[in-house]
Amino acid sequence: MTLEELARLQAAFGAQISARTPDAAALAPWLGLHARGACALARYGQALRQHHARALELVYPVLRALGGATWFRAMAHAYGDAHPSRSADLAHFGASLPMFLAAWRPAAAHGYFADVARLEWLLHQAHGAPDAVALTLPEVQVAKAGQVEAWRLALHPAAVLYRSPWRAAAIWLAHEDSGRYAMPPDAEGTTLALVYRSGRTARVREIDAAEAAALAVLAGGAALGDALAAAQQAHLQDQAAAPFAPAPLLLRWLADGVLIRTGEGGRAC
């Protein structure tokens, strides 16, 4: 068998095991399949769809809880049909699920499902993001006056700003830790949140507009002073807000380990 023939066989085999009703005759020129072989091919396809559903369950547990087991299984099969796995690593299989849900008719009545899925995928990515040396409180404490604000910083590879027109973060938190967080009465409402990794655990923390403004600046790589100035500007737009205090914001970032040093004067990460 030539490499070209092998490529055609692999493509045909992949198409048939992904089909709901596989056609063994399509592989007969290579494998000589008969009725018994057709049944084996169908079982192989069923096992593949089960693996796809299980892979999605591991990444999207809150989405599964929201939709229910039957709905989630049907969705997983439909997603697998529309987005067959292109990688040997099933950890990458669910990358397009948020986009799929946004257009999938059975999810149309629950517009927030797609954004919950987007949040869960960010958490999945945070789990596998590269390590980096986070900025620490002792480093800040020993710095000279005014030096820290000039440091060029960036977000840790596992940290990302999340925005949504739905209460996606509150919904996720209520499912993950019902003892501390209550399910919001309505799914509608703007969400600003930070996804980050603490130790080996990916976390979500809801944030206000001031912190979001600062994190957006830091995501592009900027001086800490510029990020805090952006936070102060956003804070001033909230007429009911108390006076802006940058210290608690910086201390929270240091505790969460979401900042790294970059650029001139930075250290290796």
C-alpha cells in the first residue's frame, strides 16, 4: 500500500466511524468487510462517541449540570459530528464547543450556555498553561520608592480576563461551591471576572470595572503605574464608589500570583 492509498484509507475510515450509520462497503476495497465487520465498525463508532462525550464532561461539568445528562449526551454527539477530533489528544476536543453552542438550535432557549462553556474552556486552558515565576510581595517590599510603579508587568500565562453579557461566572461559582455562592436569580447581567491558577487549581473570581480596566492594560504588557491609573479612571466613573485605594488591588494580585515581570528591569520567568 502506498502512502497515498494509506491516506485515503485513513480518511475513509475516520469518516465511517464518525457516521451514525457507517457504510462498511466504503472500506471494502481495502479491508474486505462483511456483515460481521460492519457491526464491529458500528461498535467502534459508538465507543468513539462515548469517549467524545466523556472528554467533554471532564471539561464542561457545569454545562452538563445545567443541561442534564440526556441533553448533554445529545449535544456531545452533535458536536462530535460537526467537529470531529483532529488531535490524538482529546484534551483539545472541546475547543470549538462554545462557538457550536451559540449556533446550535436546541441551546437557543438558554443563551448563557455558550458563555458558561467559554468560561469552562478558559479554566481548562488555565489548568494546562505554562508555569511562570509570579511577582511576590517580598519583591515589592524591598523595591525602592517609586520603582514598583515603573516595572513592566504582564499577566501570568494562566490568567485571563473574562467578560460576558450573562452571569456566567456567578452561575459557575454556584455550581462549584454552593456553600459559599448562591445561584443568581436571573442569568442576564454583565460579568467581569478573572480566570487564574492557584497552585494546581484553576479558579474564577468576579471583579469590578476598575480591576478589569487595570487587567486589560496589564494583559498587553504595561507599567504597573499605567494599569493602576486605568483602574483609578474607571473607578472615578462610578459616582457612588468610595475613594480609590490601589494597595488592596495590588496585594490581591500578588496573593493570587497573577503578575509576572517583563521588559527592561524584569527578571527571567
